[in-house]
Amino acid sequence: MNTPILWILLPILAAGISLFFLRYRYLLRWSGLGFGVILATSALLLPINEVFKFLFWDVKLSDQLLIFGRRFILSGADRPVVVLLLFLWAFWLLIMDPELVPMQFIPLSLLGIGLILTAYSVEPIFYGALFFAFLALVYVVLLSPPGKEPTPGVLRFLIFQILGMLFILFAAWLASWIDLNTGNQVMLARSLLILALGFSFLLSIFPFISWISMVGERNHPFLVGFVFNTYFLGVFLFGTRFILEGGWIGQGVNIQVPLQIAGAIMLGFGGFMAVYSKHLGRLMGAVIIAEIGRSLLAISLFQAGFPIYFGMVILQSISLGVWSLSLTQLQQGIHDLDFHSAAGAARLWPILTSGLLLGYFALAGVPLLGGFPIYWSLGSGLSFFPIWINSIFVLSTLGLIFGGLRLLEVLTKNISEESILILGKPYYRYLILGLNIVLILIGFLPQWIFSLTRSISGLLLGS
């Protein structure tokens, strides 16, 4: 037995089997939740490359799997990634409403998590780009329920991810002919430029950002939230391992400045879009664009920024979860997700709209909520860098907050209407309130998050 079989092939096999049980909504949901928790717990506790007792047998869990000449490695240092992704999948199963979310979400989302782990674990690491193309295909099917045509945003997403895969593989092939120390510097610069273009497609860095707002506007909000949360996390994990294994940190190739420029541009666009967005789905897209920018800025700090980045991942998962859950429930009582249709919703369904507001304001960085101490740490780390980066950081944060205040004004607008329609079962209303409390507690007790993320970063960096 080895870790790739246990934490990659087994989930992929389970995803395939669960396709035959889609009619059993609640059974599939709760059994999937238990399966995810068991796998995540095994990744947390089981010893790797050591003999241990399992019932009546002595078992040794190897960290490598060889398939067609390619190695897949999930060692003890990779435990945090496995645990994070599996618990993240279990979290989205916990908050999903089987009556409002298409049931193919469960097998396809699990298959997506398996592909992310495959891309992260493969060696040589550049082969991971190929699995992201497969992941994009799975998410296209996930975002396009049976009987519905793929939206233009979904098709654009697929095109960009396939182009990103091609550019990364071509850059890796080109770089394989170059000696980094004595090779042709012109060819090295070209291969790095092609590689940067490939990651720009994968991360949807400007000008390849249009699909984010298009998907947020036209597709199911719960599915969109899951895709935004897991896809970009997978790309960042893949890119971080690419950077670490390439040995670029502290060597001749300076990637800090490109990361900061790209991060500032994305953060600026996210803040600008939030100011003018008049659709709840597009507003989610604006926040995600800003989060991509903040993630790039955090990673540009290297070792000092990785704990901040993983803190952002935890915050983003909870905030997107409560936002997507609230929006899915609220969608049953309004015509569409335009601001005009959502006017006065807070007066009719205060608990549901509280999830929207707290989830958004936490990601915007409002004080006393979970995002504030994390983004404050990021801003402190950036204070030693050029003033224009810090200016964009501050102005974009203000833009996000202004967009949230516009949302608050719309949701609390007095429309002189009453509704007898009760949205959301008690379980989901209590769940929204619980997640709201978690977002507030993170703001008051950030040391809990940072102690966890420092441990995660220490394991991944081998320190």
C-alpha cells in the first residue's frame, strides 16, 4: 500500500462508483462526508514509510507510486496539503443542500480533488499542467448540469486552461535543453516568458480574467463557489511546488517582482470591479480576482508569506462557503441575482443575507472580521516594497469595502413589501449563523489561525 493509492486513486475510484447512486441524495451526501473525514483523518495520523499495526496485519505505507515511468509522491511533508483538500471537500459537502445543488456535484467534486492531488504529486512537476487540463474538463461538466448548455464563461475557462497547459509543457520542454548556469540566456528568458504566460492562463491573470465574472453571473452560485475555492487553491499549490522544486528562491532568477506586479494588477482590478458591480455573482467574481492578487502578493514574500497565504485559504474557504450557501438559499426567493431583484432582501430574510454580508466583508478585510488580521499581516509584509504596490493594496481594499457598503444599502432598502415565504431549512439557517460566528472569532483570535498556518508552512518548506 502507498499514499498515492490511498489518497488519490481511492477517491477517484469512489467518485466513479458514486455516479451510480445519484438518486440517493442524502445517503450519498452523508456517506461522502464520512468518507472525506476518514480519508483526511488517515492523512493526519497514519505513519508514512514506517511499519504499523492495522487490525491483525503489519502494514507499511510507502510514499511513492510508479505509473508509466512517472512517479507520484505524497510524503510526510505533504500531509498538510492532503488534509486541507480532503477536509475542504468534506466542508462543502456539509454545507450543500441536496435539494438545491445538482447531485453530480458530489462525485465530480471528489474527482476534482483527486486530480488536484495528482497534479501536485507528480514528478517531474511540470506534468501537473496536464492534469489541470483534465481538471478543467471535469469542472466544465460540473458547471453545466445535464440538460443545460455550457455558458460562454465556462467555455472560455476551458480554453484558457488548455492554453495554459500547452504553454507550461512547451516551456518545460524548452528549458530541458538549457543549462541554467552556463546555458543560452536568451533561450532561458524565452522559456521563462512562455512559462509565465502559461501560469497567467491557469491563474486567470489580466487580461485572462473575463471568464471569472462571466461564470459568477451565469452559473449556479454553489458550484461556482466550490470551483473558485478549489481550482485556484490547486493552481497555487502546484505553482508553489513548481517554485520550490525549481530552486528559484534565493537564486539568480528573480520572480519576486513579476509576482508582485501581477498581484497588484489583479488586486487593483478586483477592487475596481467591486465598486461598479451590480450583480451578486459578478461581485463574487470581483472578490475572487482580488483574492488572486492578494495570494500572489503573499507568495512573493516567500517563506514569510506562506503562513499568510494559508491563512487566506482558510478564510476564503469559510467565507465563500457561507456566501455560496446563503446565495443558493436566497435564489429561491428572488427572480435573479441582480441588485434590483435583491433589494430589501435583508428585511425579508435577515439570516440568509447576514451570510452574504459577513462572508463578503470578511474577504474585503473589514476590521473585527476574520480577514482583517490576515490582510493586515500581508500589508505589513509589503510595507518594505515600492509605494505603488502599497497604494494599490490600500485603494483596492477600500474599493472592496465600498462595494460591500453598496451591497448593504441594496439588501436593507425599504421596499414596503412583506413575504410569507420562508427560505432555507432550519439546519442551513443555523449553519449560516455558525459560520458567521466563526468568521468573527477568527477576527478576535487570529493567533489560532497563524499558529496552524505556520505549522503547515514549516512542513511544506521542510523547516
